[in-house]
Amino acid sequence: MLITGYLLDLDGTVWRGEQLIPGAREAIGELRRRGRRIVFLSNKPLYSRRDYADKLTRLGIPTSEDEVINSSFVLARLLARAAPGAKVFAIGEPPLLEELERAGLEHSEDPEEIEYVIAAFDRTFHYRKLNIAFQALQRGARFWATNPDRTCPVEDGEIPDAAGVIAALEATTGRQVELVVGKPSPHMVQAALEVLSLPPERCAMVGDRLETDMRMAKENGLSAILTLTGVTRREDLEAAPVEPDHVIESIAELPALDEKLGR
């Protein structure tokens, strides 16, 4: 079926750190000129949707906040619907806390009243945060997380991501995380498709991770396009549990593939 919408991963697909992947600006511009609908996805809860839109615009890809979906936005929206006004404790950085507050959720550090513990990518993670979350979970708080990523691509390699925080809590409490809303969760797909106003079969996911981007696409009826500018190498495909529909060296090749997918 004709592909008219693209879900584009950011880290490792559109950019690495502060540098665009070569050809990204031109490729996205060409897709837009063809009338393709685009939404940018990120599992990273370190920045707000506005921050991501501003960065894309600054790098030459004009973007509005409504065209960006990240895991903190999806989690806050879902939790506010499930438990309006709930008291939460998030192991995360200020943009995540602000997103939760905007959704009407109350941040608490009192384990006796915390209803939900949120594990996220947090470069300020320390023992005090671990202990508050531990005590709350021991008292029966629910256990959610923003994203399952083991690492995050940066300009000179990778750094630990949210999986380390989740693992620390699981190891110390004996509890298992109940819900992870970032890729490959269907909650992420649903939020993106609402923006695109398209059914999944008319959309393609473009990303660099087999276990999140490609798995999410295959499990939710989207075309799966793997780019090799992030954490996945071509040799990784030999034993991959998820097989992409298409593999491109970088996003710069996407317009050429779109000519085939758009027919």
C-alpha cells in the first residue's frame, strides 16, 4: 500500500548529538515537498517536545511542537487519563517532571503517599532517588517507565539509558516494571498516528534500533525501515530477531526509497 506518512526516530537517525546525519535536512525537505506527513519520535525524556522542535528548527528542519512525540509526553498523557491527579515520584530530569506536572500529576517524595514510580533516563540518578523509589515500591506503588533503551547514541559513542534505572529498581525490589510507554510500545504508535491522521499501513517507521524501532513497526502494522547510522550494524542483521522491511545506509537514502514505497 502507498506510504504517505513517516515516523522518524531522532537519535541515531536524524542526528547524533548536535550534528545532523549528513543529508538529513535535504531528505526531510524533499519528503515534505512530496506531501509526505512526518512526525518525529524520541524515547529520550531529557527534553520537552518544544526543545526537540526548536533544535530541529535550529538545525534547518522547521518543526512545530505538535510534530514531535517523546516518551515523557506519552507517559504523562496516559497516566493522567488512568489516574487523574495521582501522586508520582519520577527518577528523571526536569523536563519529565514538568511534563507530568502539566498533565495535572503531583510529584511527591513521600513513599507513604506515592502511587506511581516512574523510571526514566536520568543523568542525575543517585542513591537518594533510588531509595525513595525503592521505599514507595515496597509499599505497593505502581511501577512505570518512559523507555526501555539500554543506551543512547551520542556523537562519540553511547551512554547508559533508562534500562539501567529500571534494572536497579527491579534488582533491589524484586518487582518488575509494569508498563514501558516508549518505543516499541503501541502507546507510542497510537500517539504518532493521531498526529499523522493516517492508518498504520500507510506509514513507515524509520529508525536505527532493531529492538525498539523495528520491533514497534512490525508489531503494529507499519513498514519497518532500518538506518545504519545509529547503534545497529549490517552484521547485526544476521541474528536479528526482527527483520526490517528495508535497510538504508542513512536517512539521506530515504527519498529514493520513498519513490518506490509511494507508488
